[in-house]
Amino acid sequence: MLHTPETTPIYKRKHTMKAKLATILAAMLLTSVPTPYAQGVATDVDTAAKDTAHATKKAATKTAHGTEKAADKTAKGTEKAADKAGDATEHAAKKTGHGIKKGAKSVGHATKKGAEKTENAVK
């Protein structure tokens, strides 16, 4: 008895085959449904990446333009400051030259007076 297969009626075998076929079809259906959703997600990610790249490029362009404007303004400000510093230096040099000239005349005049007094004393 141990080696004898169990006999089942034919009508029970049909229902078992139908149940197996239904299980296989259900499994195939459930595995094929996520595929379109996965393709939709991939398209969304691609679109988001393109939008991000466009926004980054636009921001970089605006930043570069702003930096260029700031550099131009800085250059103009530096030029004006250099002109003012040059004018102030020229004015100071003129005053210094005038002071040296006056000082030299005073020293020369004092030397002349000293020489005259020495001459008078020697006579």
C-alpha cells in the first residue's frame, strides 16, 4: 500500500488544473501592471533633471551678469579714488616744494646776515 498511488476521480482533477491556471494568470497579471508605472516614474525623473539643469544654467548666467556689473562699478570707483589720491599727492608736493623754497630763502638770508655780522666783527 505504500507504493500505490492514490486514485482521484477525473472531475476533481479538472478543478485542480483550473485553479492552477487561474493562479498562474493572476500572477502574470500582477507582475505586468507595475511596468507602465515604472516607465512613468522614469519619465518624471528625466523631466525633473532637465528642469533642474535649466534653472541652474539660468541662475549661473544671472550670477555672472551681476558679478560683471559689480566689477565694472568697482573699477570705476577705484579709478575715481586713484584720481583723487593723485590730485591730493600733487597738491601736497606743491606745498612741500613751496615750504622748502621758503626755508631755503630763510636759511640763505640768515646765513647772509651771519656773514655780514662776522665781517663787521672782523673789521
